[in-house]
Amino acid sequence: MSDTPLSLLNRVFGYPAFRGEQAAIVDTLVAGDDALVLMPTGGGKSLCFQIPALLREGCAVVVSPLIALMQDQVAALQELGIAAAFLNSSLDGAAAMQVERDFVSGQLKLLYVAPERLLTPRFQSLLEQAHVALFAIDEAHCVSQWGHDFRPEYLGLSALHERFPEVPRIALTATADTATRAEILTRLDLGAARVFVASFDRPNIRYRISEKTEPRRQLLDFLREHAGEAGIVYCSTRKKVEETADALKQAGFTALPYHGGMDNDTRRRHQEKFLREDGVVMVATLAFGMGIDKPDVRFVAHLDLPRSVEGYYQETGRAGRDGEPAEAWMAWGLQDVVTQRRFIDEGEAEDSHKRIGHAKLDALVGLCEAASCRRVALLSYFGEASQACGNCDVCLNPPTLWDGTEAAQKLLSAVYRTGQRFGAGHVIDVLLGKATEKIDRFGHNQLSVFGIGASQTDKVWRAVLRQLVVRGLLEVDHTAYGALKLTVAAKPVLKGEETVMLRAIEARAARSKKTRLAVDHNDEDPLFLSLRAWRRETANEKGVPAYVILHDATLREIAARRPATLAELGEISGLGTKKLEAYGEAVLAVVAEG
Ligand code: ADP
Ligand code: ZN
């Protein structure tokens, strides 16, 4: 009986059905045609070349820039009983030679290689001798010089097509924008490829964005909702990474720091721990994340504002690759915006680049201030239309709007009357009518605006101020110690020609009101916990990450269905023949005990 894509999916991978365009992509390659695949993280890109690799004659050559990732992917394939190997600098000479021999003699179905090795004369001659089923070029956006992941070796990959015109190629990336897409097609000479663009929506990720008030406490509140789960907390500086990791450890979390200032060894150790153990919280700068394909990251938290919507999307996208409910949480404040604007302006870049930097930041701040669905705003940034999602903080807890015209006028006047020379703190003190030394010194208690805002709290004024800055009625001059200045857009408001609707600040009670995640995980289920303990032991014995053995989603389904026989167990998604053979009895024993 000959295999079909679907029968392989069922038998080898243990999944009941293809997702989205997977089936069409597989068909394209099996038929010998080229494909460009744009799919979000967690979309299921790997199967798009793994299944054709099994169906076509010969060995698939997978180009991947990330060594750590290769190792885990190959381990996962071997677990499924697939002849897979990698060639990279981590192998010693003898081991590498063995892999090369297996490749040429047709023992392998998938071979992962780093691009620099692929282009060596030695490997090129191996390619001539071996039978290549297809070329898969992962992280294809690395060919783009405008992106931040540019890899010069990727430019050499177009040579593959010249030398092996009959071998189909598939390029894959999770980077969305159209400029990069066009660059991939030309640079990799993929003009004739079929292009598959999946939706960039990640419906299982819940987006939550709050104002930064007491960041540490807010973070702890959030993390307590995710006790025992793995996640990433992003901070903008190394110092903050260290401090936050310490604070989390004190609060009882298994937290580890990760940033570019740490030595390689410690960094590697922390990364391994995060990948291999359950429930580790990684506190990191952006140095962490590229190529982390741990499927069960349950949350990504931002303690500082990322630089752009693209950055936010990429970083939050590391949560929930397994399709299970996950959260993207962020606390941001005006200070984040001010700091970033200063970075942009003080940078070396040309003016045109600075303008782009500001525009990107504006777009992100727009997302943070959105008074309607975050997902709609996020996807529309990538040119995708969608409906209110019901799974973001705005949909779940619509903000109340109030007519802030009068408040805006008061604040704008206070800025104007004090001479547009002072920062937020002083202007708000004037509004509140405080008796500070500075107010005394400048005689600001004599102004008509002194104390006109005393009926509101400091917190309310900060929220008003932030929104006026974000909307461009006020700007923060960081060349003058953060002095606030009016812009032309402030005029119609001051003249009473325009009303200003503002978001009310979140009441404390509303914030702590927990909304359950879409699926009740019920992680307290003792059987699920026993299964996880069994998996941890098994993974440790084999020296592979836990998810290589079985995914959380699979364990959960087992816990819920409590199968009693191998046949019943086999019906559960994520258990192919090989895994059933290897772990079936052990899993049934855990179920029988639990
Ligand atoms: P990507 O490389 O696009 O980020 P992966 O290929 O790592 O995504 O797949 C993400 C997760 O989804 C993996 O855990 C994978 O096993 C799972 N997956 C992929 N395709 C399917 C499918 N058709 N059915 C069930 N699970 C799938
Ligand atoms: Zn929504």
C-alpha cells in the first residue's frame, strides 16, 4: 500500500488532519514544484517539507541558520522513527563523516545543514553524489538585507537552483511584510514558486496591554495566573533583566536571566534549562528568542515597550506555538515612549531612517491605546482584515471613554502658561495646586491655571497627559529635559473646536478580575501532573526536551480521555505509530495508576 500525505500525517505524526494550506503545500512539492510559504510561528511550517521528504525519493536537505534548533528538530524526527541527521560545527570529524556517508548512500530522509556548510565545495560535491529529494530553506527572510536577521550566506543559496534545477525548493518564513517577501522571491530565484500566505492571526494568543503603574506588582499578579508554566519576560536592559529575575526568584518562581552581557556558557545553560525543564520563566533582553521553538511557552510578558508592531508580533509569537491557549501581556508607560524617541533621535541613522523609526513606534503606541479590538488593530497593520476577536483585553473588558475635552484644555493651558519648559511632574503639580519649592521659585502659584485640576488625582492627570502625547497634541522635548510643548494639533482643542474622548484609567478591581483563558486547562488534574512527571523523567533519560517526547496538548487529551487500551490511546492526536510503540504501555500504566 503506497503512502499518501494524509496517511503519513496520521501514522507517523499521529495528527488527524492537515491545517490550513499544509496539504496544498505538500502537494506542490510532491509534484516537484517550488513554494514560498509565509506562515506565522506555530503555524506548522515543518510538516510542509517533512512530509514531502518522506514521499519523494532521496533525502531532503534543510537549510537552517540555527544550530540549537537543528539538534532538537532532528531529535524530534528520530523520535518519530524518521532517519534524520544534521551537519554542523557541533559534530566532531568522525561523526560528521558518518553523516556524510549516510547521506550519499541514501540512508537519510532529512539532513539539516547550516548555510555556510552547504555552500562549501565539499558539500557541493556530496550533493552531486547524493539523491536530493528537495531543498527546504528555513528562516528564508535571512536573505533580506533590510531585515535585522540578514545572513550573507543566504545570498549564495540561489546557486542551488542553478546547479540542481530539477530539485524542488521550498522557502519558509514567519516574516510578513511585502518588501521582504519580494526580496526572498528575487534573491532566491523563486520567481516560478507558488506563494502560500497564511493568516497571521494567532487565535490562541490572548493579548493584554496595560498602563504601567507598579510594574513589579503588575508582573507578579500576571505571573501568578500562570504559576508552574513556562514563559518569557522581556525587559529592555540587562540591569532590569537581572533585577527582575532576582525578584521573581524571591517570589518563588523558577526564573533565569538571559542577556548579551552574560558569558556564553551561562547563557547556554539557561537556555537549555528553559527548553528542557517544565515551568521555567526566562527573563531576557531581545537577545533571547530567535530560533526558540519550544511549543509550550504559555506566556510572553513585556515590561517595556518593544520598538515596533513587527517586534511585538514576533516576540509575542513565541507563545503558544502548540495552539493551546497562551497570553501576551505588556505593561507600558509614557516614559517608554520618551526613552525610545530619544534613542531614535540620538542614533547614528539618517533622517529618513529616524522618521521610519518614529512612525513604527507611533503605530505600536496606537495599538497600545486602541479602544477597540487589539487583534483587529494588529492584523490590519499587516494588511489583514478581521473581526473583533473576543480574546483580547479590549474585547473582554471594553474600556470606558469619557469626554476629556475640558481636562485636555486645562492640561494644555498649564503647559502653555508655564512656558513650555517643564516636564510632566511639574505641570501636574501646578494643576493640582501643590506647594512645591519649584512652584514657589517660578511663581507658578500666581498663574490662573494653578490648582484648576485639584478635583482629579495625580494618576488621572498622568493618564490624560499620556493620551495627549500619544495623540500628538503635546510633544516631549527630550533635548530639553523632557519639557512638554504644544503642537499645532492642540489649537482646535484649546479653542473648543474639537472634543477629546479619553480612556478612563482602569479601576483596580476590574484589573484584578480574572478572566479565564479560553480553555480551562485544569492543570491541577492529578493525572495530567503524573503524566508530566513521567514525561520529565523519560526526557531526562534520553537527554531531549520534554516536548520531543509528547506535547502538553497530547498529555491533556490523555488525562481527559483516560484511555485503557493501546487502540484507544492511538486515537489521541500527537501519537503516531512509533510513539505508541515506544511509550504506549508506559502511558497506559500511568493512566491506570492515576
Ligand atoms: P512553525 O515552524 O511554523 O513555527 P511547527 O512546524 O513547529 O511551526 O509546528 C507548530 C506545532 O504545531 C508543532 O507542535 C507541530 O507538531 C504542530 N502541528 C503542525 N501541524 C499540525 C497538524 N496538522 N495537526 C496538529 N498539530 C500540528
Ligand atoms: Zn479583541
